[in-house]
Amino acid sequence: MSQTQLPALRIGLAGLGTVGLGVVKIVQRHGDLLAARAGRKVEIVAVSARDPKKARGVDLSSYAWESDPVALAKRGDIDVFVEVMGGHEGPARLATEAAIAAGHDVVTANKALLAHHGHALALSAEAAGRVIRFEAAVAGGIPVIKALTEGLAANQIRRVIGVMNGTCNYILTRMEATGQGYNVLFDECAKLGYLEADPNLDVGGIDAGHKLSLLSAIAFGTQVSFDAVELEGIQNVSLDDIGLARDMGYRIKLLGVAQMTGRGLEQRMTPCLVPADSPLGQLQGGTNMVVLEGDSVGQIVLRGAGAGEGPTASAVMADVMDLARGTRLATFGQPAASLAQPIAAKTATPAAWYLRMTLLDKPGALAKIATCLGEAGVSIDQMRQYGHPGANAPVLIVTHKATREDIDHALGHFAGTGVLVGAPVALRIEEV
Amino acid sequence: MSQTQLPALRIGLAGLGTVGLGVVKIVQRHGDLLAARAGRKVEIVAVSARDPKKARGVDLSSYAWESDPVALAKRGDIDVFVEVMGGHEGPARLATEAAIAAGHDVVTANKALLAHHGHALALSAEAAGRVIRFEAAVAGGIPVIKALTEGLAANQIRRVIGVMNGTCNYILTRMEATGQGYNVLFDECAKLGYLEADPNLDVGGIDAGHKLSLLSAIAFGTQVSFDAVELEGIQNVSLDDIGLARDMGYRIKLLGVAQMTGRGLEQRMTPCLVPADSPLGQLQGGTNMVVLEGDSVGQIVLRGAGAGEGPTASAVMADVMDLARGTRLATFGQPAASLAQPIAAKTATPAAWYLRMTLLDKPGALAKIATCLGEAGVSIDQMRQYGHPGANAPVLIVTHKATREDIDHALGHFAGTGVLVGAPVALRIEEV
């Protein structure tokens, strides 16, 4: 593009793992395409990673090398600092802060960093006239940050729902398809490299909770508040639950829901039942889906790969292209100083609940449980006692709409009945 | 937002039908929200419509009134001309040209105008340093123009697929669900107000074809070429075809496909079979879906309301918000002068085909048809002859992959066999 008039946009790339190499490949493969669309060249000037000698299968020889990402972030010859190292403290945080201080825009794929420090980083970036973009931090290749911040900018957002951790959805999908238990599939994921170094980030719902907290901030104009996300992982989802849910026309998903209520902001990332024939219920394998509900637009569903080299690098480069084209938005869609401090509300939006428990097989056991529910104000929609070869009776109850508080209240009383074997399972049935 | 520093963004709104009133309602309801997100007020200054006295249920008293949209477009006190009148000639075209000449940016919901004159309008807008945005012109509330132009800006686009006319999808879905024929449901849509004034724009695939041609231009960096879209409407889709497709695990959709091939740009909007369990196959009713395939991102699926006051106004206002925030992109994602003149390729990408025909019930009839296929190089995957109370035999053939040309060649020879009753049906089976 010899006719381009603006100088090239210069990238400093911190991190040469899967995503970083994906970025290098796009820049090298699509130089002309990027220049045609941005009206200027987009080029990598310098990179940083731990091991300069590691064979990476791409030619990095024309880029300056920095062993310290903070040194990279401070370079005077870059316009954008691209952070794809990960980790919410240490080098990622220090380098991002250094980049802003040095007057650079930042593009990051780091959901943990922003979930923990997003508000402070946004404030300092905006004070410095700099931009932080993070499309790749949520739902991989799906342009959901853009859809929410820009595409739905004229909507009051009612609710954000999503399946945002591919590994969890893979495990849950495979449990249903193969009849293999959680532990078997967890081990399979470990072998396939689908798990974070700390697997609890995935299966504990933390990674997905990070993402939800970022979407919440944009959707509701509030400061990121990851600590307020109600988190429950998938470790205790059993084949029994998956099978019983299926028999009733539901699937179990690790579902994120954020909504603003009269009591405050509800954010939860928990296993839920959703209708099997809904778009979320039909989502198989490692794919991600985010549903955005706005007062004018209604329901928008976005689906795509939530991880992987190509999709994540595509999202990083979308942010880079925005900057190359001169698009400059506040990190969370409005000035950080104008974001409200959210009132975190423990989920009070009522829902139907799936309750599964095992009772001692003696007269009146079921009546005692029903009494506990009634006393907590929870009414029963369906109750089934299953055939049981042993001495104990598995029971499934679907309630009419009730709050989490009422359900917890009832569950608290179950223990005192003396008829329960083990702990009951309580899963929300989300209307989607 | 007394602290906003930029002056308000001033809208001139041409058209007060469903979409125009939706825009008015958003601006009136969400003044604070828009100002917080844009960093400046967004206000309507003047409006235009045919009848100033019509009761519209909203307060328009604070807006200047122009009976002529061209006069509105020329006003010196607006920044953005919002065109939601429709029609690809006459007032819409004249007013859009006048707005650009007067130095205003343009936001339009008018797919017909852009499908016919988009390249010329983009050239003149860019020569004048002005921007034309058209999110509302394609797939209603779904932010698909943004996703393709910006979210996937670093991808080479491989294919764009979509169900982009809600009325057609409603008719096809209801035919399967109710067993009512096309004509009955066409009349129902007319009564419900689901049809354009010229219904052939909907059921003939023209409206959806307009939309596809706009996506093609962005996806492949080519000048809009609506005339090159292969169009086939849904008027001839029969209950027999819907039932036979379902029996094989498919659904029939009016499907738009655009892809760049070695021979040129293929664009088609035709009834196709898609797997019933794919996202496109599962799409019910008036909803729209667009699937974007990029070399890095893989497959992104976007789903939402394709029409209606709220969703379409949401998309119009997303473009307005982009302008208010200072986001300025070339109409088709790169300078119009750099868009290639596409070589229109008649579809040559091979596919499996669904062929249904009625044969005279006499010996050797089926063999003659099979011979025609074989001579055209088309091999047969499945063939079924159905039970038949009358004298003629309904036959269903699914071919292995073949080009449109080969299929047309075979069909041309069918006539000469003298065994065919009526015209055969040929529908592409699209891999999605």
C-alpha cells in the first residue's frame, strides 16, 4: 500500500505462547490485507518472551528482542503494547502499567488482570489519554466486547448470559455423550492440554467469572467487581444430574448471568439447567456462546471458538486494527471515572430449581422434605422418586420459582430432618 | 451530563415510519445513557416525513419539521443525516446525495439504496471526507456489519452465509410446523404486515440478496455487485420438499452464500438444504442468522431479530453512537477507491444436490434419468422411489458433489427422455 499516508502502527508484543505466535502469523501473512483495511501498515517492532532460543516455527529475526516485558513496554518505538502473557500480577501487571506510563495504548488478552485491576488500569489509561482494549479476554474469537460496547451502545442492557469456558462445556458435553464421569473427563482434558496450569481456574468457574465481570462493567456502567461474582464450579456435577436433566428436556451448563436488579448487580457463574432446545442448550464441545439482552434489540446470540491460537489472535488483532483505524473508546464503554461502584446483590431473581437428594427409605421421609420446602415458602412443581435397588431412595424435585435465599433456607432445614443421605444437589433452572 | 465537553451530535431524521419512530424513542428515553457512553449529548434537531399531521404517539414538537427530505439533508444545523425512508431511487437517493454534498455523515437502514448505488455513494462520501454507516441495513439488530468490518478485520474471509429475510424464514418454518402450504402462509404474512409493499422483495429473495451483496463487498474488498447475486425465491418450495428434507435430517432455508473462489466471487440467495441440527437449521420463525467464516477466527455465528422497530432502531443508533464517539470507517471497510471490481462467477463450488421429480410409471424411466445424470458427470448418493397411489412415481435423488453447471446439464437432458411429469426440483445441500 504505497499510497498509505499515515505512518505504520508499531506493535510491541509481550508473550510468544500460542496467542502471541498467532498474532505474529496474522501480521506476517496478511500485511497487505491489514494495510488495505486500516489505511496504514501494521507491523511488529519488538517482542518479549522468557526464552529467546526456543524454536517457535516463525521468523522473529526482524523484531527487536526484549527479555523483560517492562523494558518492551517502555520502548519509544512502539505505539501499541500487546500483552498476551497472562497472570494478574507480576510481569503482566507491571508491564501494562509501564506501557500506559510510557504513553502507549494497550491491547490485552488478560482477563485475570482486568478482572482484578481493570478499573485502576482504565483510570490511569484515561488520565494519560491512552486506550486499553481487550476483545481477546472474553470468549476468544467472538467479537462480544465490540458487540456489547458498540453494537448495543443505544440499549439499556437487561441481562448478559454466557457459556464462556470451553473446557467446562467440553467436559459437560462429553459426560452426556459418553456416560463417562467428571474425573475421567478431567483427566482427558489434562492430557489434551485443555486445562490452565491451575485447573481450578477452569473447572472452578474462575476464568469464566473473570470474563463475566468484564462484560458486567460494560453492560451496566459499573466498576469491575469480580469479587462479587457468585462462583460455583462443575466439579460436583454428576452423571445422574446430567441424565435426569436430559429426561426433563434440559442440559446442564456452566452458565454466567449478570443482571441489574432493584437490589443491585447480580453476577453469578454456576452450573444451571437450560432448555435443551435453546441455543445455549444446543451448544456442544469447546464452543462459547454469549447472549446479550437489550431493551431495544431484544436477544442477540453470539457463538464461536472461545480459545485457540487463531480465534484469540483474531480478537487481539481486531483491537489492533481499531487502533490503527483511529477508533478510540473508553475501556468499559464510558469514562472510567463515570462508572458507578456497584451494589453487589446476592442473587434474588427467582427461578425454578432442580433439587436432587437421597433419602432414607422410611415412612414419612418425603413428607419431611416437602414440609421443609413449604416452610421456606418454596412450592413444588414436580417430584419424582426413582426406583432404587438399595435401601435409600433417590428423589428429584423441581420447584416453582423461588429465590436462592429460600432454597438455601429449605436446604438448611433438610439436615435437621434426619432423613437425608449425603448432601442435596441444588441447581438453578435459568430461563434463556 | 453537564461535564460533557464535546458539543452535542445533531441528527436530522428522514422517515418517521416504524424505524424512525424507534430512533426517536431511543433518543428520548436514553438521553443520559447515550451521553454517558458517547461523552456527548445525542439529539434530534429536525425530522422529515410525508404527513406532518399524522398521529404518531411520540412528541415531535421540539424538532424542526421539513416536508422535503432533501431540504432536511441540506440543513446546516445537523451533523448526521439518518435515512430510514427506504427505496433505492427518488427521495432516499436524492436526500442521501444531498447530505453528503452538504458535508454531513450518513446513517442509513436502506439496503436497496446501497445495493444499487453503494459504491458511487461511498466514493462521493469519502471524497468529501464523510462517512456512510448502514448497520441497520443488514439483519436488523444483529451487529453484523460491525462484526465483519471490525471484529474480523484481521481475517481473510472465506465465506459468508446467512438467513437474512425473516418473512421467508417464518413461512418456511411454519410450513414445516403446520403442514400448511406456501400460499396459505403467504396470505397469513400479508395479513400480519410481514411483507414489503412489493412482496417479491421478500419471497423472491431480492431483499435478502441486497443484504448479501453488502456483506460481500466488506468481506472480499470488492465493489457492491447486487446484479451478480444468483437469486431464487421460495415461491416454489413445496410441502413435499420440506417433508422429504426433514426425513433426511435437513431443513430448507432461503440461504445466502458469498465466497471468493479461484474463478471469481460467488454470491447466491437460494433455497437450500442445511442440516437440521446445525445453528442455521435450528433457526425458527422470523429470526435472522449470519455465519462469518474467517481464516483465523473460524466460524462465528450471530443470531437475533432481523426486523422490527426496536432492533432496527438499535442498529441505526449504534451507527450514530459510533459517529458520536468519533469512530470513522470507510463504508465498506477500506477506501472505496481501493475496492476491486469483482469478477462475478456463476456458482462453481460443488455441492450435493437434492433432486425431486415425478416420473411416468413405465419400465426404464428411472434408468433414463440415471443415465442423464451419469452423462453429465453427476453420481448418485441416494435414490428413493416413493409409494404412489396414482399412475406416476415420485422420485428423490441425492447426488454426490456436483457443480450447478453439471446439474443444469443433467436437468436439460431430463426433458428429452419423455419420462418426466412436470418440472424437476433441484436444491443445493449447503455444508454449514
